Amino acid sequence: MSEQTKRIAILGSTGSIGEQTLEMVRTHSDRLSLVGLAAGRNARRLSEQAAEFGVKLLALADESAAAQAQVPGARVMAGATGICELVEAAEPQLLICAISGVAGLRPLLAALEAGVDCALANKEPLVAAGAIVTDAARKSGARLLPIDSEISAIFQCLRGENPAEVEKILLTASGGPFSGLTADELQQVTPERALDHPTWKMGRKVTIDSATLANKGFEVFEVHWMFGVEVRQIEVVVHHQSVIHSMVQFQDGSVIAQMGPPDMRVPIQFAIFYPERLANDLPRMSPADIGSLTFARPDTERFPCLRLAFSAARAGRSYPAVLNAADEVAVQAFLDGRVAFMRIPELIERALEEHQAFEVRTLAEVEEADRWAREHVRGLI
Ligand code: NDP
């Protein structure tokens, strides 16, 4: 092991971001050593990954799946607490957080409290518990590094800049696969159609969130918490080509944009090796082939999830945790064929309207709001 080898662990290793991170580990095997892997229930894939990379510390959230993971010489921890135990036992220098949903919150906090730097793809913890997460990082001195391409773009635009000189964040959105559909057509969208995203190959939940624009709303929370920018300073801009990954406007009117091919391996690599930019042979962007770039305002009439996210972000207290949990339940119900596509924003809006908000200062209070929203939305369905 060379002196420069970085010890990394991946939570959500069997998913889209997890697999692309493993590709980076293969490519840069001289610089990285993998010390822990965790996932939800895919014991077969987790076992294959452990065998390939010789990882001895594993965890699966699903206890019966954990019993099935057979890796000679490896310790397999089980359940949500098993994932936190893995973080502690593996002692990574960098934790890749790529679990889907708020399930990633507890292990993220465990890592931050232990002073471990975290590269964050998993945005739901920042939606539900942004203040708690950023406080934990501040207290221990652990760094939060973005993987999400838009947030990575902003992070890169802010390099070397004075944060006090930022006027506005221009958060770009591909618009999702349905930006051209009418309100009536949106009523007919099926899970199969929604899962077919034009630009990114992602997990099921984030793909649906991209189609409803809830994902863009969640990124508003990421920007707010990661960069300490006020919600009113964040503007969403629809940019169909997904070439500009976001922009920062400064108080002198200058705008800095970060561009690149729409390939998650670029921001993943940047987060892993930050502040270094390592050479790679990933595809390059060709401006002449792209031709022109377009920009437009988002339509929050047809895509109310974005409006709901902005209002929950402004309202604060327990509303963001309710927004997140209501979305998780509504998206799952849509994927299961139990509700129509446009019921997703309806259910979130009902949950937000019918919620009696309270102050959220602790993890227990976040979980209380989360539980209330899940039960409430299930009742509405
Ligand atoms: P996937 O659905 O592809 O993967 C999710 C991963 O999380 C899988 O490894 C899954 O394990 C694991 N998982 C699910 N539930 C649990 C649980 N309760 N406990 C532990 N592990 C669990 O999602 P993505 O990789 O697409 O996305 C992951 C996160 O990154 C999301 O928050 C998403 O918003 C964010 N993101 C994704 C991007 C992308 O391009 N994919 C871009 C930017 C952000 P198993 O398969 O075994 O069930």
C-alpha cells in the first residue's frame, strides 16, 4: 500500500453511484484501498464486490439478506445499526454516501461524528436534517464533499472565491423526461416510461424524483446547507442539454459556470481525490458537437414538487423532513402501480398542509416528523 493510498468505504455500493465509484476504485487502484461496503438487500452483488476487492467488512440493511451473504473471512453486519457499525469498524478516511433515501442519515451522522470526511451523493439526509448534518460536520471538523453533479459544479465554481460575494446560485435542471408533456399527458405517465431518463442512468427513486422535479427541489436543500446560501438566493434554470451543471452569480454580475460531459464518474472522481484533479480517459465534452445551449424557467404548475420543495425549505422546522418522507412513500406507491404520477405532488402537498409543524433539533425529532409523514401519506393512499 503506497503512502498516498486513501482508505474508502462505500455505503450503497450495489447501486448506480456505488457501482460507478467502484469503477473509479478499479481505475485508480494504486491510490485507493476499499475497506468497507454496505447496501440494502442485494447480498449476491455485495458478495461479488467483496470478493473482487478483497473487502472484509460488509453490511446489509436487510437482516435476512445479510444472513445470505457468504464471503470467506468477511464480517457481515446486519440491519440499520449494522451499517453504522461498519462505518465505525472500517475506519475509512473517506465515506462515499450513496444509499438511496433518508436511510442514509444515521450512518452519515455516525461518520461525521467520528470525524470522517463524507462524499455525499445521498441528498435526502440534507433535506430531512440539514442543520443536524452540517452541525455534526462543523463540530468534528469532518468535510462534506458533494458528488451530485450540480452541487459539485457549484463547489467547483466557488473554489478560491469569497462566499460573501455570492449573489445567486443558478441551479440547472435537465427538466426531466416529461418537460414537453401537457398536464393531461402527465396524468397518463407509467412507471416504465418515467424510469427511462434521457440523460442519466440512475436508481429508481432518484429517476422518479427527476421526472417530478422533486429531485431539483432536494438540490435546493443541498445548496442551502452545503454552501450556507439562503433559499431566496437559489434559482432553478431548465437547461435541457445537461452540459452546464450549475452556475454561480457574483455580486459584480459575473457568472461562473461549470461544464462537462453528463457523466457522474467525473464528480465522483473529483470528490474522492479533492483537491486534486486526476487525469482520466473518460469521454470529453465537444462544444461544437453540442451546437447550442438553451435555458428556460421551470414550470411549477405542471411540476408542483419543485414549488413544494422551495416552500418547505423556506418554512423549515419539521416541514423538510415531512416533504422528504412524503415523497419517499408517494414515489414507492407510484412505482408499485398504486397511485398515478400526478398523485405524487398531490400527496406531498396534502402532507405538508396537514402537518402540525414543530422545531427539529435532534435526530429523534427528525424521525418523529418522518414517521408522521409516512403514516399520513399511507393513510391518504
Ligand atoms: P440506487 O437505487 O441505484 O442505489 C441505492 C443503493 O442504496 C443500493 O446500493 C441499495 O442497496 C442501497 N440501499 C437502499 N436502501 C437502503 C437501506 N435502507 N439501507 C442501506 N442501503 C440501502 O440509487 P442511486 O445510486 O441512483 O442513488 C443513490 C443516492 O445518490 C440517492 O440519494 C440519489 O438521489 C443520489 N444521486 C444519484 C445520482 C445518480 O446518477 N444515480 C446522481 C446524484 C445523486 P440494494 O441494491 O442492495 O437494495
